[in-house]
Amino acid sequence: MGCRIWVMGMCLWMCVFSYSFISVNSRIVGDGVAEGTVFIDGKAAIGRIDDDFVCATIDWWPPEKCDYGTCSWGRASLLNLDLGNNILLNAIKAFSPLKLRLGGSLQDKVIYDTEENKQPCIPFAKNTSELFGFTQGCLPINRWDELNNFFKKSGAKIIFGLNALNGRSIKSDGSTTGAWDYTNAESLIHYTVRNNHTIHGWELGNELSGNGVGTRVAADQYALDTISLQRIVQNIYKEIEPKPLIIAPGGFFDAKWFKEFLDKATTSLDVITHHIYNLGPGVDQHLVEKILDPSYLDGEADTFRGLHNILRTSPTPATAWVGEAGGAYNSGHNLVTNAFVFSFWYLDQLGMASAFDTKTYCRQTFIGGNYGLLNTTTFEPNPDYYSALLWHRLMGRKVLSTSFSGTKKIRAYTHCAKHSKGITVLLINLDNSTTIQAKVGFNSSWSFGHKKNIFQLLQVYEREEYHITAKDGNLHSQRVLLNGNILSVNSSGEIPPLEPLYANSSNPIKVDPFSIVFAHIPDLVLPACM
């Protein structure tokens, strides 16, 4: 450690580590304080996300949707959401842009009230004997215009989920027969184009893949239906560029089903979407334990890896998105999936998905249920809203391989920075009592071609830090602090500025117990980020 070297204009201390020496980095240095090292491989990106990677959903559920005796949806449906609310508008605008996926279980029971529709436009009604517990519903065409006008004003990029059950019969074993009747969907797409409404993507169906939820469609039939959707879109948008994305199936990952679907859909598909509710039902009393368990969090990597491997060996040009992820199904759990503690799960998911080349990640929901980024009643942002916004503003497209030497309670992810040539490191501390002093090192074998396994510790001048903590240290709080200051909208419904602290990069990054830190190092330029 006695020589100082310059690499790409930065002063760096060269430190050579062997794996037998790494254990030093996890040593306890004081009461409740431990050291660790974030190792970053800066030679090449391991994944690339969309610039607008963060996405959220708006669902169809009426106020009568209840789970375990709790009715958590209020007026957060596509059909009744208050589009005149300033917080709603500003919360979307802050992303510039935010992808919004419009859909959910009831999308496969919606008819569109276009001129060609001959059925009465009747709203959803609760009926426990019906699929998903509701009768068929309807999207009035004037509401479709209102939604599109609002989304244009907000700058959102819209993915609309089409009813994929039209024309099919459901058998007693839960399977379906028949091809997709696309007449009503085609009419809506025609109307949308005639009225200059911009749609980023059309998605076919919701949770009908594999074993399905409520019912299912075979992979070969789904592929034929996706080819039909692509043909419709190509025809209606023939004079328009860019054309909307063709997206499917919006269901839970089933390796055999997804492989067959991709093989038979061939080039008709742009995006393959899957859903994630890996924490189990919202009624589960052990959700927090699962969220704070690194081994449990690691389990979802199998899904990402499985789909990634299928895409790598498939001739399809399709890329992977998480089309819906609420963590805990059946509307989540109040004061867990809409509270500070859920940012641990959510940001870990964003980091993990990115590392497996997932291009977009849609959170269930933007508003509605007990897992919204916004409070369903007040529209005030929940903690995860600010976590999502910080990710969107700080984490760039290129994903760097990252590991942490020390406690298993630290989750570490690194991307090339969004608005500089440097990097942004995300650190999540799942420990309730230990502060981590995290040094940052990187694989510099690219600088010394004849040497291998060389890491260097940073000795640059300044970095920006964003420390996220719960109000009063309460994991169940719906109020969040950034660098010690409460975040809340003002009287005009404006999203507060997200200002960093500045730190000398010769010092370790301090990660307090049960906290999250984004550290932006603008002057560290690695080959992968050039």
C-alpha cells in the first residue's frame, strides 16, 4: 500500500487482496460497528436496463375488492381514480418519464365501449361465484379519453393490458378452449390511433400462463394469439413510428411454458413479462422476517436466472420485464408493503432484476391496495415512492458486478451513474443493530494487464450520499427521512427535492442499522461506464 497511482485522472491507493485476507474486511471495529468492502468489477457491464426502468401499475379493482376482511382499494381504479389530484400528477411527472402498466386480474373481464361494441357498458359488480369475484366490467370510451389526456399531461409512458379471455371457454379443470377473439381489442386500438393517444406497449392478458390464476391458456395457443396481436398492431400503426411494443404474457414464470411460448411466438414478441409475489399472501404474519432474511431474498434469483437463460438460448428478440410485482399477493399487508420496511425488499428486487438483464420493473401498484407507492386515500407518497425516485435518478443503464465482503446483512448493487461518467452504489443494511463502515474497491486488472485479482480502494475527493431511514426508526412507519429530513409534499402537492450529503471518498460509506444508502461517485470512471 506504499505506492500511489493515477488511473484515468484519479488518485487511487493500490491494495492487493487475496481471498484469505478478505476476512479482515468484516472485522468488528467498535461497539455496534463493523467494517466491510464493496467489490465492483468495472471492466464490463453484466446487464443493461431501460433508461425508464422504474415502472408502476394502476389496476381495475373496484372499492368492493376486499381481502381477509380488509377493503384497501378505495377509489384507485382506472375507472374512478381522481385524475385532478395534484399530488398524483406531480408524482408521475417527477420521473420524466414513468412507465405505467394499466392492468391486472380484471383486465381479462373488461369490454371496451367503442362504437363497434354491441354489449351494454355495465360496471363491475361483486359476485363471488364469478371468476375473480366480479362480473364483467366495461371501459367507457370517454374515460379512456380522460385517462389518455391525463397521461399525456403527466408525461407517462403507457402499457395497456388487453382482455385475452374474449372468445374462450373455461373448462371445469381451469383450462381454456378456443382462440382469442380480438374484435373488441382491435376496435379499441383503432380508436386509440384515430384520437392520437400514444401507447408505449400493448400487453396481452394477465396471469394466464403456466398453471394460471383462475384459469390458464396453453402456450401454443397464446403464441398464436400474440402473433394475431402483432399483426393487428402492424396494420393499424403502419404509417406510425415508433410502433408500440408487443408484450405478453404477464404471468408467473413457468420454465416449460415460457420456453414453448417463446419458441412459437418467434419474432412477434418484443417483451416477455412475468410477475413476482415471492413473499406469499398479504395475510402472512411473517412478511417482515422474510424481507429481512438475506437467504430468502436470494431465492428469487432462480426465477430471474431461469428466464435469462431461456432468452439467451432462444431465437426470439424479446427482452424481459417484470410486469407486476407487489411482493405479497391479495393486496399486500397494511404497514408492511406500504411502509418503510418494504423498501428493503423493493430496492433489492430492482438491483437483482437488473443484474439479470431485466429491462423494466413494474411495481404493483402506483396507487391502490396496501402496496401502493402512493397512499390510496391521501395520495401522499409512501416510502417506496422515494426509493423508486432515487433509483430512477441515480442508477444508470449499465449494471456492474458487485459483491460485499463482510456481513451477509448488507445487500450491494452498483450501476454506472445516470447523469455522470461515474458510478452509483446502493447499500441496504438489514441488520437492526450494526453500523457498517463500507469501503469501496474495484477490480483493476484492466489497468494492469499482467496482474490478476487486483483491487484498488478509492481515494477521490467527493461523493454524494443519500441516506434513507424510517421516521423514529420504526420499520412500519409510512414516513421516511432522507439524510435526516422528513420527506413530504408541500401544500401545492409538489414532490420535495432530494438533496444529497457530500462526503470525502477517502472515508468509508457509513450504513446505519436498518437503513439504505445510495452513494454517487461522479469522478470514478470505470471502463464499463465510458
